[in-house]
Amino acid sequence: MATTRMYPREGAPTRRGLREVELLAKLMDAQFRIPGTDMRFGLDGIIGLIPGAGDLSTFAVSSYMLWIMARNGASGNILARMVLNVLIDTALGSIPLIGDLFDFAFKSNMRNLRLMQEHYQEGRHRGGAWKVVVPLMLVLLLVIAAIVFSVYKLLAAIF
């Protein structure tokens, strides 16, 4: 699926920052194509195969993309929706085996890219959203830490 670059207003977020989000979203979710099909995947699905560390790494990249959007003035509403996508991807993606399949299908970064494009295309740019993003990211980080700890304890009990 090709992405389009539609940021109509001058003085809106920096093109460099938004271009960086586009490139990262494609790299993480749609960089590679399975030959003979229209199915695409990215580093999120590949790195996510590494238990614990893979999910934390992809969470860090998604968080960086959210930070770029917040720095470029995305509204609290749009950022909250993006954080929810990252939360769903991270929480469900951390489940062994099933989560790995989920990472290939959900593509939270491409969802967030589409949200970003719609946000700026519709011109609903209302300023930053640090009061929404920071608490949500802290809660998300605690949830991820609890999941990783639980998986560690489970594996320690099994082996």
C-alpha cells in the first residue's frame, strides 16, 4: 500500500519530522513484501520474534514516532488514539507465538501514519498534547514491564 504525503497547510508541522514518521512507519510495518502476494511486513514483526527485548524495542520506536508527532503539535485526541494503537500492538504482541502473528497483521505504525495524515489533511491542528501522552506512555511502560516480568517468571518456572 503506497502512502501519500498530504500536509496542506504552511506553518503546520515540519515536513522533516513528518517525513521521518512516514519512513519509520513503513520500515516498521510495510518495508518488505512476500513475493507473489500483496502481504507486507516490516521490522516490527521480525524484531518482535525476540522474546521481551523485541517488543520493548518496537515499543521504543513507536514511542519515538509519537514524540515526533507531539513535538510537531498533534492534538491530544489524535495522540491518544495513536497511543491506544501502540498499547494494543505492544500488549497483544508480547504474547508468545500468538503475539508474533498479531505483529504481522495489526501494523500500529501504519495505522498511526494514516491517523496523522487524516489529522493534518483535515486541518484540525490544535497544538501539543503532552498532558495526554506522558501519562499514557508511563502507564503503557508499566504494563509492558509487568508483561515482561510475568513472561520471565513463567519461563523460569517452566525451566
